[in-house]
Amino acid sequence: MSYEPKIELFTDEYFMREALKEAQKAFDADEVPIGAVVVCNQRIIAKAHNMTEALNDATAHAEMLAITAAENYLNAKFLQDCTLYVTLEPCVMCAGASFWSRIGKVVYGAPDERYGYKKAGDTLFHPKTQIIGGVMAQECGQLIRRFFEKKRG
Amino acid sequence: MSYEPKIELFTDEYFMREALKEAQKAFDADEVPIGAVVVCNQRIIAKAHNMTEALNDATAHAEMLAITAAENYLNAKFLQDCTLYVTLEPCVMCAGASFWSRIGKVVYGAPDERYGYKKAGDTLFHPKTQIIGGVMAQECGQLIRRFFEKKRG
């Protein structure tokens, strides 16, 4: 009999946990800790974390890097059978990127009241993209809050 | 005495003509013909054209490539002293990218009633970014129309 915590496979929480591992890598690299994975047929085909500092590129958000990596992996411009998991509500740019990729589903963790896409309304995504917010919101948000608390000293 | 047409240097039209040359390169490569340049202190520091087909990447818009190239060139995340010239009204993703880059000015050519940022309102850009639309709109739009006419045969 095992006392190990049982993690259910292939749920939204399961993949969000993988995105959180990416966010932790960003944290460790002194980047704003946001992580993303792209999943296709229950397989992770792309992982990325925010690299705006490392690349000195204000557009190098986790979602942008993950979407581009997934398209490279599939050698396809469109991701209609994929799901993007990201630890923070996507910004306008990343919502626009997912529009162009026609991704099937976007699952995000913590809300972003300051820079989240919702400020610009609910029409930025592709009409066929399903959006789910708030998955592991507390864990995802806490990592970001810890980062900024550390920054402030 | 010269009969050459006089092109005034360093005007918005001057740089939009450079963006149009980029768009023509896209046309010749069978990409939707949109071009962009980034200008800093009257110098072009980045040029790009739409490469969504060549890179198989739905996010490889001219503006995204030009902004990233300009940031690489300046080794800086922010472009507050730069102007982006692009032959078509930016989409939501590219408006969001220019938000993050804090670019000083965006000058675009033809309007894009289908995918342009305006559909999502006028608040996607950084509040400090100046926006000018309609520069050489006819030439910019005509190249795109010609492309789709050719596609339709």
C-alpha cells in the first residue's frame, strides 16, 4: 500500500503543474515567473518560460515561445488540436498570437488584472478557442507574488 | 539640371517606402505582402517582412520580427525612441507587442478592417505611443489586393 499523493494524469491540473515547473525555472533565472506548455493528444509538445530578460526582448513571453515551438514541432501553422497551459492570464499580445495559431483551448492559472487580455474584452481569441481560467490560480499567483516581494527586498 | 523625382528624406513617406520594399520581398516569396522597418534617429535599425509561410509560424508577422530585431540591435527591451513603419494596420498581437516594447511611434499604411487592432478598440497600444495611420495607404493596400487577386487566379 502506497502513501504517495495520487496525481491524476492528463487533467488540466496535471498539465498546469508542468507549466508551473517552467515558471519556477523562470523564477530561478530571475525572470518574472510565468510558464507555459502546449499539449497535443495528451503529450507535451512544447515548454517555455518567460525570457524577456535573457533575450532582452519584450515580446519573449512564455506563451509566444511555446506557441512558436509547438508550431515548429508540428511543422504546422495551426494548433487547432492543441491546448496551451499558462500560469497567468495571457496579455493582449499572447491572446492575439493564440488567435493566429487557432489553438483549440487555452487554460490559464492566475488572473492578471493589470495586463490580462480581459481588459480589452473577450473577443481577442479565435471564436473556436475554448478558454478556461483559474486552474491552480493560487499556486500560479503565489509564485509571481513571491518574485516581486523578493525584488522589493 | 536633374529630372529625377525628388524624394524628401526622412519623412514618414520615405520610411514607409522602405517598408513597402520589404512587403514586395514578401510578395515575391509568396507571403502575404506586409513589410515593416524600425527607425531610430533617422536610421533604419531593423527591416522585416511577413514570414508566416517560410517559418510555418502564425506569429511571424513583419512587426513581430522587426520589433525583436530592433531590440536585438539595440540590446534593449524598450524602443521608446524608435518608430515602427508597417504597411498594414497592426493586428491585436502586434499592437500588444508594440505595447510591451513601449515604442515611441507607430506609422501604418493601409487600414485592415478584418484583423486590424481597431476592432478591439483604441487602448491596446502603450499610452505614450503615438499612432499615425494612412501613410501611403493606397500603395500599401494595392500590393495586398494584387497578392490575393493572384492567389484567386
